[in-house]
Amino acid sequence: MKDSLFETDSGWHARELVAADVPALQALFEARQDYFRLVSGQDVAVDEAAREFADLPPAEMPYRRMCIIGFFDAAESIWGMASIVTDFIARGVGHIGLFLMRDGGGAFSYAALEKWMHEVEGQQWLRLGVVIGNERAERFWERCGYLQLRERGPVEYGVQTNMLRVMMKPLAGGTWSEYLALVERDRPEASPI
């Protein structure tokens, strides 16, 4: 596939999304109204996809690369997405900002993403925040091998406030203490915000 970053075992492929993909990303978001209602208390905004492209980490949190990856089937229909940040806060720390799939496909898409983040992007650890109460996502990340480091929040999403589980997974045998020496903000005793 042209411009493909990687392929999944099921024949889907992934590529970095660009501005021309905003309508397709918006359609994916609208197909997952359930997610947006759960985490924000409201329907997906009409400009949600454009806002996803504009959402950058705070200036005090350095990173090497940020992009949105789309997962596509053989017919070039978008079936999922992941916003990722590499070397986030520290070298070798990857961050998954949002991972959203239409029904099905999450496990093998994530496995291909993890492999790419480690082998191509050089990430040694992956971290993310999952909204407490989004039980489907909490179970998914636990099945993928993520462990909770701490809780963070409250964080405003739309019209509601949520607490997050900050989770991490070592990809190359690193330890919790090695990770926490790099990313002190994820220490359990760190400020809750």
C-alpha cells in the first residue's frame, strides 16, 4: 500500500493521516458516538477531527514526533485511528493519546501499532491515560499488558469531568523504576493534576 507504515495480520494497513483525511476521520468519530458520549457527556463535535489534528502536548512536555495514524481495510475505508507521540517527555517513551476503532479489530491493530512503535520508532515504553469508568477500554488495555501507575485528574472532557488511569507498558524489558526515573510526573505520589 502506498505510504503504508505497517500492515496488520488481518490485511489491514496503517498510514499517517493528513489534512485531506479529516472528513474520513470525522466519519469514524461520528460512527463512535458511544465513546464521545461516555467520556465527554455529549455527542461528537462537528469539528472533532480537525481539533484532533490541532491538539498538541503542552509546551513544557517535549516530544519528537506527533501524528495520527489511520487503520484502513483493503477497500481503503478507515476503520480505526491512533494518535501517537514519540519520545514524549523522555527519549524512548511513546504515548497513545486516543485509540479508537469501529467494532472489532482493536487487538490486532494495536499489536501492529505496538510493534511499529518499538521496532521503527524506537520506543522502549508506551504510556496512556484511560478514563476511569470506560470499562471496555480499561479491560482492553489491561489485556494488552498495561499496568496502572497512578490516577490523574480531575480532567475536563466536554461537559463532564473524569479521572484517568495512567498506564504504562515496557516494550524492551525495562523496569518501572527505570521508567519513573524518566517520567517523574507518572509517579504515584505526583500531583493528581
